[in-house]
Amino acid sequence: MGIGRLNASLYLIDPRGVIIDEYGPVYADIDLPIIDGIGAAPHQGGSIVDIARAEFATRVIAALSTRPELAKRVSQIDVSDLHDAVVILDGDPALLRLGDTDFVARLQQYIDLAPALHERMAGIDYVDLRFDERLYVRPPKKMVKK
């Protein structure tokens, strides 16, 4: 499924949230997204992977796999919020808030509009694509001079 970031380590994670192995140089040729927010709370006991978040990540990745040209552009997926998958694309630092449905359509909407957005804005912190025909773009927070 992906490379789960748990604390400071990376692990190969299967679609059920099972840790396969620690990610390292032997797996360098595997091109999978990094999945953040998949860790279970320390007080929950048991698995270090939150099963609900692993299932959410699996839904996102399965949906994107129907469009391989989109899936290969996804660098990171954050599933900390079970109602809002946040994606980062290779070469584009903007956080893309996709919500919990219509991942492919929303990601395609951003890709179609990205050139115009980047032309009009010097930088983008995030793009919220959860509201059907509307999208909300937040520029980066300005640095405060001391």
C-alpha cells in the first residue's frame, strides 16, 4: 500500500495496516507514497498502526490506482483526519485537502487548475477541494520580521 511514517521511522505497510518491514535501502526501487497520520495513539495499546486510518489510506490509494498517471504523482498522503485526506504531489509543496470521497475527481480538478493558480499566486500553502465546484486557496503565511 505505502510507506507508513511512524514516529521517526518508515515502514512498508500493507492494505490492512500490517507492517511488512522497516523501509530501507533494500526497498529503494519501490515507488510508494509516504503515509502520515497512520500511527495509533500510544494509550490505545496493541498495534502501532491505527486500523481505521490504514483503511482510509487504502481507500485513497485504491481510488487513485484507477488513474495510474495521477497515482504516480502522489508523494505523500496524510490521513490524520478520517474525514480529510491531505495529499502532496511530487514537485508541488501545496497541501491538497481532498476530503473523504471523490479523491480522483478532486485531485484531477487541482491538476487542471494548478498552472493558473501558480501563475496568479507566488506560493500556495494549501488548496481545499472538498466543496464541489469551489476550491479555496490559502497562500503561505508571511514571515514575521522581528
